[in-house]
Amino acid sequence: MTNVLAIFAEGEGSAVEFPPIENVVEWPAFFGGDTFYEFNKIALMGLIAVVVPTVLFLVARASSSTAPSKLRVFVESIVKFIEEQIAKPGIGHGFEPYVPLLTSLFLFIAIGNLFEVIPFFQMPMNARMANPLVLALVVWAIFIYVGFKNQGFRYFKDIVWPGHVPPALRPLVGFIEFFSVFIVRPFSHAIRLFANMLAGHMLLITFSVLIIATLGQIAASASGVVLALGFVGSLVGLIGFTAFEVGVGIIQAFVFSILAAVYIGSSLHPAH
Amino acid sequence: MTLPITSLTGMLALSEEASETQETINPVLPVGFEIFWSAVFFFTLLALMRYVLLPPIQQGREERAARLSAGRDSVSDSDSELAQILAAHKEQIAVAEAEGAAIIDAARAEADGQRAQAVGAVEEEITKLRSNAQAEIDVARSTALAGAKGSVSQLAVGAATKVLGRSVDLASNQSVIDSYLNSGS
């Protein structure tokens, strides 16, 4: 990679054309341009992220539960995974009412992330801040509601005046906890997902641009072998990171969902 | 917007220019209409998942688990019932074998008795036949011996008459002849 950049630095009229930043953050409107309901590619991904699980679940539930189809087994496996690996360990006793929320979160995020590797889209829905922020605010509102509903005022008191801390430190720790739980938590929750997906997207863009640039320069340059190596390296990197992004997309959906479960669990059960 | 660069510093210039672009287009800040659609789609999915999509899947899974559990219980009951039936059958077989053995023993005893009775009757018949045969033999021998005695007496008297040259009376010497013959037999 360094050699390739050095060759670019030599000049000879070569150029690396990076896409403008608008291509990452702005998409042409399909309809409703410049209105609050402007519908673009990101919104289309959101629509598909609703339609896909809806169709999957509807087709799966049409299958007999006595002799379930492969699709039904797949859907039941997803639900079981969310129950056993996210809801139960994150929330603990009384996790059942939150399974629909966590299933929605996981599938909405995971499908939204997988658009990164789907032709025509090639952009994860969560590489835009709006979606992670909405989801994080939903989780934030829910865990605060659950906390007050189950623990009453004690929920707030235990955060701002923690009993397990030495009295002299309670004001400081209470302030930090209040700031952490009620102010920072939704933003850290959202930015963790958003930043991971945007970074992965930028990485794939970088490799793609390098492939195009090296391919165009191989014939013209005197250092064709080095450029060819750069092209092959970039191609391997692009393929590898594309596969890696699939894993990252699923893992980020899991992380976001389990954090939501942990936040709800901490509100549902008083700290011992 | 495309950014031709001819050196590594050119790439840095790209990032600087991109930073200038970020003044007007911030890639981090959310946009209103995207927030709107995200909220619409997510709450739609959440409502569908809560009321339409998830309950049948969970219910079907639980029903299947209940059926499997009931099936296991039924199999367990069947195993228990089978064991009871098997034990009852074994008991019946044991009783039947005992009854069979008793019948066989009784039959064997009865057969032994009948055989002994038959053998006794046959032996008695044989003894009787043998006794009769012996009596007939004795009678025949006595008859033959009596006949022989008469002939021998005649021959002895005739021989004695020739030897002595005088007539020997059979009647007066009959006792001597009989005594001789009896001592020889």
C-alpha cells in the first residue's frame, strides 16, 4: 500500500478520485424533496428492513408448528437466539415482555447494516446518525420508564445518591451516574453503532477507490508490477473487509440489542 | 465533486477540503426526514412484532414443546404399562409352567402305575402259563414213565425167564422191578 501511494506521489498525471462526502451523507430524493417526509435510499432501506422480517415471519408462521419448515426453524432460531443470548442474560427474570422490542431492534439494525454489501445500496442504513439515534432514544425512554414503573422514586434516588458508595463520595458519584445514565447513555449507545458502520463503509470506499486507481494506472506507469501488486492487495483487502463488514453488521446489531437489554434490566431490577 | 491528487500531500488536501465541506454537510448530525422515516419504520416493525409476527411463532414453538413433553409422558406411561403387562404375563407363565409340571408328574405317576399293573398282569399270565405247561409236562412224563415201566417190567420178566430157564411171575416180582426203576430215576 505504501508503495502504491509513493507511486502516486511521483506524479505523471496520475490521480486518485475519492467520492465527494455528499455521496456518503446525501442521497437524491425519490419523492418529497426538501420536506420532512423526503424519501431517499436510506428511507428505502428502512422500509425494506421492515418488509423483510415481516414477510419472513408471516411465511414462517404459515408453516405447521408440528412439522415446521426450514424457514420456520430459521425464524424460531432467531427468536430463540434473542431470548437466550440477549434478553435473558441482559434483563434476567421478567425478560419476556421485552422480546418483541429486542427482536425488532436486532432485525432492524442487522438488516439495515447488511445493505453495506448489497449491490445498488452498498451503504449501511446505520452509517447515518438518524436511525441509531432514534433507536437509542427509544431504548432510553423505555429503560427510564421501566425504572420508575418498577422501582418508583427509588430508581432515581439510587442513581443520584448511591447507597453503596462512601457518603463523602456520593455527591460526586451521583452526579457522574446521573450524567452517565440520563444524558450520555443514549448518545454513546447511538454513536457506537453509527461510528462502527460509517468507519466500515469508509474503509470499503477507500479500497474500492484504490482498486480503480491502480487498475487505471497499471498500463501507463513504468512501475506496473508494483501497481499490479497494489491492485491485487486492494482487491484482496476489499473482499476481506466486505466479508468482515457482514460480521461487523451482525455483531453491532447484537451489541446494540444486548446493551438495550442490560439498560432495561438495570432499571427492572434494583441494584443489590 | 471529484478531487484529482498527484501526491500524498494531495490526499491530505482532500481531507482538508472534505473538512471544509463538512461545514455545510455534517456527516454526523442526523437529518430531520431521516429521523422521521426511521421512527415510522421502527415503530411499525415494533408494533407488527409485538402484535402480529412474534406471538404465533412463540405460541407454535411452545405448543410443539408441550406436545413433545406430552409425547414423552405418554411414552413413559406406555413403558410403565408395558412393564406391568410383561410382569403379569410372566406370572401367568410361571403359574402355567407349575400347573404343567404338576400335570406331567401326575401323568407320569399314572403311567408308571398302569405300566406296573400291566407288567404285573403279564407276569402273572406268564407264571400261569408256565405253571400249566409244567403240569402238562409232568403229566406227560408220568404217563410216559408209567408206559415205560410196564414195557420194562415185561422185558425184565422175559429176560429173567430166559436167564433162569423158568417162568418168572410178573406180579410177584413187580415190586422188585419198581424199586429198581425208582432208584434209577
